[in-house]
Amino acid sequence: MLILTQGTDLWKRLQMGSRAQLLKNTIALSAPNVINPFVSFALIFVISRSLGAQGLGEYSLILAWQAIFATVASMGLSALVIRETSRKPETIHIFFSNAMIFGLVSSTLAVIAMLATVEFMDYPHRIIVGATISSLSLIPSTAIRYVEAAFRSVEKSEYIALCYMTENVVRVLASVALLLMGFDLLWVFGAITLINFVTVLLMMYFYVRIIGRPRWNFDWEIWKLMTKQSPTFLSIAILSTLHLSMPEIMLSKLLNIEAVGIFSAAARVVGFAMVIPIGFCMALLPALTKKYQDGLVELHAMTSDSVRYAFIFIFPIIIGTTILSDQIIHIIYGDKFSDAVPALRLMVFGVAPYFVLVSLAQVLVSTDNQAFDLKVNLVAVIISFVLHMALVPLLGVMGSILATIICFIILNQMQYGFMKKKLFVLDFWSLSFKPLLATALMAPVTLLLCDYNILINVLFSAIIYAIAIIVLKALTSEEIIHILNILRKKTS
């Protein structure tokens, strides 16, 4: 009996240890997403106030194309690097060095492909010139993705956070300074590209200091593996990025650049709501890969925990943003962007299905089911394109948002149907019930305080929600203690 009790205690400690590690990496990976939007606000504020929806639309459209080809440049193989080096930590140096060389070749080809594509789309001359300048950043951005993959593999995500936050502060300061001095967006894209190259050097410095010196030896087996896996991972990455960039691209062709600016204004606010989901998803892959080696029971437990944690953060943000959307848009962008208010109210409801979509994709990749994930992303692009063609001419920007949310929901059903058949069942109702109930208790407070200062409203609403979460025991006392300990270490 004593042995059984000791074994149970050990199992609990191991479980809490893995949860604590996941939470630590989630906080580290979420930190840039929490801080960077506040820092980036200065740039968005200057662009939207001085250049209006047209200028913000140009900026967002070029970034959308840059995001697509940044994915092409890295071949989607950063996930492969994380998975393989998580399984065999001793291979990290040789895997990393070969991935960097592989990425240099692929990113150079991606620059050429981006220039040809933007020229083919027959955009205005300013868009083509801006995209040309931005395309040069594909080379350093690919290197950054592989360095990030290495740090995520060894679960030292705090160094990624430091580099990204430093890069963002410098980028925003330089861009705002250029705009205030009268330079246009083309100079901004030039500054961003230069700063990306500097960021690579900073991240490589931390790699050598923390992980060690990479072995710059050609390894044919790694190249064969990356070449063999690249069609699947690249297709997943391209289709996923194309799916997420579909609104900007379709709005730019079916409506106008100003519509892209309205959509982007709402999307950037929703980006705040995506902080926790993105942090979780980035932290999940190496953790899930290791749990899968221990068996489906452990993988199921970690997946359930991660979804539950994310729901706790997501639901109050969705409802709070819906209620306060008018104040949020007018404080940030001013009266010129009043059309973004209804867009924000609808768009924020896509946060929950998007998180489920991305988190289940991590489970599929960690269990070597990326081939099915590829099918899901192919269907995503087709459905999104068809829905945009049907809804945008009728409903404008709102049609684009509605098309995106419907697409998320359909893809959720596809992913989860496969998981139930091949892996395990998730009880989404039990995982979401208490966070939903706590959010329902918070919502009347947020609504009643609408006429007060938004910061006071958010503070009181957060307090009510936190009390409800504790009373309903949505988080166990052990989990709360672990979260507080992690936060204390992060701030010390």
C-alpha cells in the first residue's frame, strides 16, 4: 500500500511538472504577443491617424503577402525540426545547422516567387515596390524560424520572447520615427527588413550561449528527411497561411484597399485576444511530442488541460470585446474607423474555433498524422475561397469575416472527427462549461460599467471573473499555485 501511495504521489508530481513546464513556456511564448501589440500600437496609431484606412490597408496587404511567402521560404519545416529534436535531443546541433543551410536556399527561391506573384496580381505600383522591399526579409525571417524551433525544442522559450520583444521595440521606434519625419511606408518596409537581419544575429548569439555551438557539417540523412517531408509540411504551411491571409487578399481584389484597412483594424484588436491561444499552441508541439512517446493516456491528459486553460482565458475576452468594441475602436483608431466596430464584434467570435483548429493541428503533427492535417488545410483554402466569393460581394467586410468563422467551424469538425477515430475523445462541454459559466457571471458587470472608463471596466470585470473561476474550481488549487510560482519567477 505504501509503495502504491508513493507511486501515485510520484505520478502526480510528474503530471504537475509537465503542466508547469507547459505553462512556463506558454507564458514565455505569450509574453511577446502580450507586450508587442502594445508597442506596435504606436506604429498602427501613426499609420491609421496619418494615412487612414488606405494606408493601413497597404501596410496590411503587403504584410499578408510577406507572411505567405515567409511560410514558403521556411518550407514549413520548423515543426519538423521541433518534433525530431524533441525526440532525439542529441541531434539538435547537426539538425539545426543543416536546417539553416536548407533554409538559405529555400528562402532565396521564395524571394523570386514573391516578386513574380505580386507582379502577376497587377497591384498598384506602390504595392509592388513595397512588396519587393519586404521580400528581402524572407531570408532572415527563415533563419529566425529555425532558431526559434531550436529554442522551443529545448523548452527555453524565454530567450525567444526576449529576442522578439527587443526586435519589435526597435522596429516600431524606427518605423514611427521615419513616418513622423515624413518618409512613407516604403522606407518603413526597408527598416523592418534591415532589423530582421540584426535579429538573426541576436538570436544566434543566444543559441551559442544557451544551447552551444552548432556543428556546421553536411548531413545527407537530414537533407533526405527534410526533402522527403518538405512537400507535406510546406503544403500544410502554405495552405494554412493562405487560408488565414485569404480575407486581405480577397478584399483587395473584390473590394478595395480601404476595405483591407477596415478588416485589419478589427483583426489587430482580435490579435490581443489571440495572445494566450498562440502562446499555448507554440508551447504545445514539443510537449505533445514527448507525451505521445509515453502513450495516448498522457497525450490525452495534456491536450485536455491545454484546451481547458485556453478556454479560461479566451471566453471572457470574447464577451468583453463584444460589449466594449465601440469604445475600443474609437480609442485606438478614431472616428475614421467606425466601420470597424461591427467587424470587431463579429470577428472576435472566431477566436475560440481558431484556437481549437490550431491546437488540434499540433496534436496531429505530434502523432505523425500531418498528412491528414494537409487535407484539412487544402479543404480550408477551397471553402474559404468559395465563401469569400459568395459573401463578400453581398456583405462586404462582414462577409469576409463570416466566411472565415464558418470555415473554422467546418475544419474543427473535420479534425475532431479524425481524432475521435484514430486517437481519443475530448469532452469539449466539460472543458468549457465552467469558463462559460464564469463568463456569464462577468458579462452583466461589463455591461453595467459600459459608460465608465474602459480600464476601470476591464479591471472590475477581471476581478469578478477571477472570483468566479476560483469559486467554480475551474482551476485546481495546485494549478493556481503553480501558475503563481511561474509568474513570480518570470517577474523576479
